[in-house]
Amino acid sequence: MLQLATQWLDNAREVMKKIEDTQQENIRKAAVLMADAIAAERWVHTFGCGHSTLPIEEMYPRIGGFVGFHPLVELPLTFFTNITGQMGVHQFIFLERVEGYGVEIMKGYNFDRRDVIWLFSHTGINNVNIDVALEAKKTGMKVIVYGSAAEAKGKTTRHSSGKTLFELADVVVDTCVPIQDASVPLRNHVDKIGPLSTMAFVTSVWMTVTTVAEILADRGVKLYINPSHNVPGDTTAKERLSNALAEYKKRVTGV
């Protein structure tokens, strides 16, 4: 038996069950706000740092995703083709804690009060995410935060506002992951292995996005879905993908 592998699977299943048992109401609240923005042909802007960019890259663009989610991915804050040297881990850890960096990121985009911003952060204490949330609130956007909210309770923010990301949110979805993230103890080592936050983020993302789609379909709103272009015999997949990308381009350029 693969002992540590099955231990990680058990831990992952436990987290997914907790999300299912405790977060469906909050996921629904978040999905309604997102559906309202997309129905108005506005955006759900998505942002995170480090491994918290992975749920953003997972949801759009990808097969089964649809137009309405706008990734704000800041390259120096993503993980990581260079672990040391240029754009390495040391620089990333420094940058995500620099207050004011998020303000500068937000200057690069056009926002509307009908938009929603969807932020991912395991602990909710780092400055860039909090900057982004505060700037979003200034424009009147609703702020939705996914992360380990209950586990992070009591942790001290690094931001001069005195607020954590969870305290700034209009809706919080708790990913139910232990604050340490890594979940499997290893013989003769201090640190655990087998983190859970990415799995929990992706689980909660697709629970949310499928709910957004359901709400919009029930309202009669047409979704521009990215189709699989690898299915034999599907002669219109290329056209449907082109239509989805054209709709994305139209909305993001405002033309």
C-alpha cells in the first residue's frame, strides 16, 4: 500500500467533504454576484499570488470555462519557472509583502462598479492582495475572497490598514485547509509534505463556476464556452472556440 499517498488522499477527501458540508451557501452567494456581473457583460476579475494563481489559470481560458472571468496575473507574483536567480522565490516572497504594489497593479486595468473581484489567498495577510481588495472597494466592486478563513483567524495582517483580506470581503468561501497547508508528516523531518490548498481552491472554483453557469443558463443568458477541440467528429468546435475568443476580445477591449 502507498501509505503516505493514501494519507494525502484521505486528507484531500476530508477537505473536499468539509467544503461540501459547510460552504455551499457561501458559494451560492458568491456565484449570484458573479452571475449578475457577467449577465451585465461585465467582468469577474480574478487575482492571487504564488500558488494562488493556479485556480485563476485553471478557470479561464480552458476547456469548459466560459467568457466572463478576467485573469489579473502579475508575472513576478506567479510560480515559478525560475526558482532561484531572476524572478525567483526570494523576490516573490518580498514582492507579495510590499504594500502599494497592488495599487500599482490595479492602475493597469479599467474597472466598473458592476464588476466583481475574486481573490485567492490561503492566509489573507499579505499586502498585495489587501491592496487589490481596497482598490476594488474604492470603485464599488464587490470583493469575494476564497482561502483558509477559519484557520487564519487571529493571524496578524501585514497591511497598515489593520485588516486581513477576509475582513475586507463581501463574501468569504472557506477552503477548509489547515493553516500549515502541507498535511502529511514525514519520518525524520520537521516539515510536512503534501499541501492541500491548490486542490481546495480548484474544487471550490469549479463548484462556483458551475453554479454561475447554472444561474445564467436559468436566466436565459448565452454563455460563450471554450469547447474541447480534440473530440473526433466535432466539426464546429473550432468555430465555437473562435466565437468565444472573439467575445472575450470584444469585452476586454470595450469595442
